[in-house]
Amino acid sequence: MKQEGDIKRTDLFLGYECNNNCRFCMVSDKKETVISASTAQVEQEIRDAVARGVEELHFLGGEPTIRPDILHIIRYAKAQGIKIVSMTTNGRMFYYPGFAKKLLQAGLYNIIFSLHGHNAELHDMLTQSPGSFEQLKKGIENVSGENIEICFNTTIVKQNYRHLPDIAELMVKYPFETTEMIFVHPFGQALADYDTIVPAFSQVEPYLHKAIDIGIKNGKKIHSRYIPFCFMQGYENYMSEIYERADVEHKGPDFFEEDVTNSRKKTLNVKFEKCRRCKYDIVCSGTYKQHRNLEEQYRPVPGKKIEEGTYG
């Protein structure tokens, strides 16, 4: 659903190298096989994006901040006329105050910090990087109070789903704009270790709802992503999918998705005959077909068919 005031955005994956080694990494199989974009290639991607009418550029990886040229890339994007430069990061390089300040001075405006645990024991176990939790926390503190937007994301896995409320309690201590609690992508290392990493949607449901409630209580937006509607009854307005933008591109060293939302619906998501009986059938596109036992997991909700924008 395109929101009023939206501007065209490209999510640019700069490469897949990272200073964490997350147990659930969706691009673990690409780290050694896909070469990161060079500075010249990134500059060309930025010029091409501007020519397509892009005004917001979001950098992802891997980890963007470990690139030696990241400051130049941000400055270059601003010089080419990009209005908003944003980034998803594990936050570890923001631990260094001088570097964090340089990123903001270069033109970085929106930062999505990836927080996967409420304490060092859980977060560092998932990132397989001792000290990453404390570096992340310090990094958040280093940019809090600045003229930027801070956001969070959390990948939901077997190891942390019971602690989603605890993670939410930690998040609300910071001045963030929005949070996405994202059901793990069934790709890369998560697919290789599926039974160890991926929980059932029904297991996640009560803890996710409680985390959203904590956000509501504190006046903060905590949304889900990649959780089917049938597990979000009463929380439909806290699903990122209903705010999905129709003007977002994904571009990486090895792929280009011009229309992310529709591409995912057509090629990656799956529903079943039983879904036709569900009141969410019209608005729900299911979830990634690579997940296991989906037909057993889906649970049609009886009632009058809900159409877009009528969630209550």
C-alpha cells in the first residue's frame, strides 16, 4: 500500500561481507562467492538510481560500515541529489564515536540497528561475535539525540522468540521511530540449519503480540514482518505488509528486483486451498514457500472476507 508522501526508494546491497557471523544469516552462501561492488560500481548504481527517479537510498549488506569507502559513498549519494540516505547495520562500527560522527556528517539520516537479543548472552550467541551486543548498545548511544531517525529490526528465531518482549523492553528505552520483528528468512544458514533455527508461527505468536503491546504502551511502533495474517488477529495494523510501498527496488551485486512487493508475492510466497476459507484470503499473500510444513501451520480464520484497509 503506497503511503501518502512516499518517495521512490532503492535498497542497495553493497556486498555480503560482514563483521558478524549470524547463525541465521540469509546470505551466508554468498559471502565467499559474490564479489562486493567496487566504489566505481556503487557510484554508477547511484547515478542510475537517480536517473530512475530514486530519492531515497538505503544501504545494506552484509555490513555496509566495514567498507573503507562508505563515507565517500554516502557523500556521493547526497551530491547526486539523493534526499534521504539510510542504512541497516549491526551497529558495531558506531561504537567508535569519531566514526559514528563522520557517518552522520557525510549525510546518513536514517539508521536501522539490528538487535537480536535483550542481553549479551543471547545477542552474541546469535551473531557468533563476542562483544557485539555491547558495541551495538554503545553505538546506539553515540547517535541518540542527534538529528537522525533511529529504527530497529530483530530476526525472530528459535533461540530468541520467547524473549521478544524482553527485546521490546530494551528497545523502548531508546528514541526509535519504528521496529520490525522479522520472521527469519528461510535462506542461507537458516535454511541449512532449519530445524535448529526456525520456530513455528504458533510458537512465536503470543510473544510477538506481547512485544507489540509493550510498544503500544510506550507509544512506539513495533511491527511484524513475514508473519501470516492468521497469526496476527487483533494486531493486523502492526504488520509491515499493510504499509508496503509499491515503489521500492532491491538491487545487489547479483540481482535486481524492480518491484519487490509483487515479485515476492509471485515467486516466493505460497498459499493453499484451505486459505480460500480464511477471512484474510484477499489481503494475505502467505509467506515464503521454503518454510516447512506450511499447510499444516496455516490456520484459516472464519468470517467475512477482509479487504485492504479494513482491518479495524
